[in-house]
Amino acid sequence: MRISEKLKKQKRVFSFEFYPPKKEEDIPFLKAAVAELKGLSPDFVSITQSPSSLSGLSFASLSNTLALSGVLKHEFSLEVMAHLTCITLKDRETLDEAVKLMRILGLENVLALRGDRAGGGLEKPFFSRAWELAAELNGRGIFDIAAACYPEKHPEAQSLEADIDNLKRKMDCGAAFAITQLFLDNISYFSFREKCLSRGVTIPLIPGIMPVTGVSQLANFAERIKVKIPAGLSAALEKLSPGGAEPGPDARAAIREFGVSYAAAQCLELLKNGAPGIHFYTLNRSKATAAVLNLVKRGLGII
Ligand code: FAD
């Protein structure tokens, strides 16, 4: 089913993001995560596509994503959205093959992205911007198309306004909804949503949330994707892990517990203030995400 149809029919949608395992040893973690999170009846799951997920570029990483998408759709009966990145598409023929494969697998939902260059990628891809890929896919009339958006601005964008205009372009080229980069301060989302509306972006913006499970994990993300860490969150983590010291088992458990309640409070505030759902960045693990979603559902009175 098209995700935009679900967004129209339902008050909210919950979804999980997984990535194709990079090593064979990682497969059991993914399987366990999918098995547990499937029990929470997600509205859809999404599968990332990264050039670094296999040493060969181009179609190799795409087929990895599509293979996992097929397994989750047909073996686990989950609604799947495959990520498709410009930086792995070298020519129109590669896109044609990808589209053919997606049709064979019965995939109806695609997240059209430029792709993260930090992971590698083609120097001269066929499309250089996500809106070009969205327009091309839209022209084929087969898929429900989503886009990425950035409440705290994409690091390469000249300004937040220019980035929102880029999102508007993706919407005009066929994106029916967008999923945000993760953020830790809800003010970023609420203010972004307002600015989007004032610049003509009318599609649903699904917040992307990741429960904090470790201090170094958070520091890495903050550095890589330039997410702001609110002062209250830093102070709380500093108390649990003074001076950023390597936490012992008790402190690690306390940080995880804190991270789960922080994310649950974030989600509840977002949903109570009109967010159309929550997309969880799971990192192929289930415990923290499941704990957050259970708290959220309880908070909403739906379990
Ligand atoms: P675009 O929308 O093309 O934007 C890229 C940059 O170019 C932005 O700064 C934009 O403002 C700017 N821009 C666009 N058009 C113009 C123009 N005409 N003039 C000037 N500037 C312009 N990466 C992966 O590799 N694989 C994944 O599976 C993946 N999944 C993601 C899922 C989500 C929900 C999100 C939020 C991100 C994901 N990413 C993924 C990361 C994403 O690919 C990177 O952030 C990438 O750098 C930008 O991708 P985009 O699709 O937003 O690009």
C-alpha cells in the first residue's frame, strides 16, 4: 500500500528504518530486531542504501537494499519503502533496472535521495539532486515518493530557507511526504514546520527520532549530521557520565533508560502537537526503539 494513502487515512504512522548488514556477523542482529519490531505492527519499514554497504559501487549497493526490501515485504509481510540514492545511479539504464526489480518485488514506496557522500558514491552520477530523481520516478507513475528534510538545515545548504525551497522543489517533483533528519530538540521541528508552511511546503513531515543509547554514539551523530544537542540533554548525560568518561555497566544502563524516556517524551510532544507519525532510526537494534514506542502508545492510550 502507498504510504501517502496511510497518511491520509490514519491519525499517525509509526515506522522503522533498517540498513542492509555490512558483514555476515551483523545479520543475526538485524533478524532479531526485525522480529521484535514487527510485533509492534509498524505502518512501514524503510531500508537504507549506502555505497559503503558493499565494496563495489553502483548497482551492488542498490541490489543489497532491494534484496532486503523484498525479504521484509514477502517473508515478514511488512510494508516497505526502499531508499534510492542518486550517487549510486550511473546512468538511465541502471535506474531502469532498479525500477524493473522494484516492480518485480512489488515495492510501491521509494525515498528519493541524493545520498550521503561521506559513504563514497559515484563522482559523476546521472542525477545530482534528489529532486531530479523524484521527478524521474514520478514521471514513471508507479511509486509513492518520499523525500528527506532537515529541521536544522542540511549542512551543505546556504540557509534554512534555501533548504526549504529545495524541499518544496522535491514536493513539486512528486514527493508526497518527507521524513526528517533526526533532531533532539522539538523546537527545531515545530519551527521548521511553520517555516515550511509559509514557503508553500504542504506535505506531511514525519519526524525522524533516534533514542540516545550512549554518550559516544550521540557525539558521533552530532558531529556527522550536525544535530544540535540541547543544553538539558547534555547536562543530564554529563551527570550520568561525568567528563564523558567511559561509563561502567550501571551508568550505561542508566544512560539507556534516560535515552528511552527522553525519546518517548519527544515523540509524545510531537504527536500531541500534530506530527503525522514517528520514523525511528533503529540502527538495526530493537530494544530501545521498542521501549520508546511502547511508552508512546501507552502515553497516547492506544495500548
Ligand atoms: P538534496 O535534496 O538533493 O539536497 C542536497 C543538498 O543540495 C542540500 O543542501 C540542498 O539544500 C542542496 N540543493 C539542492 N538543490 C540545490 C540547488 N539547485 N542549488 C543549490 N543547492 C541545492 N543517505 C544515503 O546515502 N543513504 C540513505 O539511505 C539515506 N537515507 C536517509 C534518510 C533520511 C530520512 C534522511 C533525512 C537522510 C538520509 N540520507 C541517506 C542522507 C542524505 O542522503 C544526505 O543528507 C544527503 O547529503 C542529502 O540528500 P537529499 O536527498 O536531502 O539531497
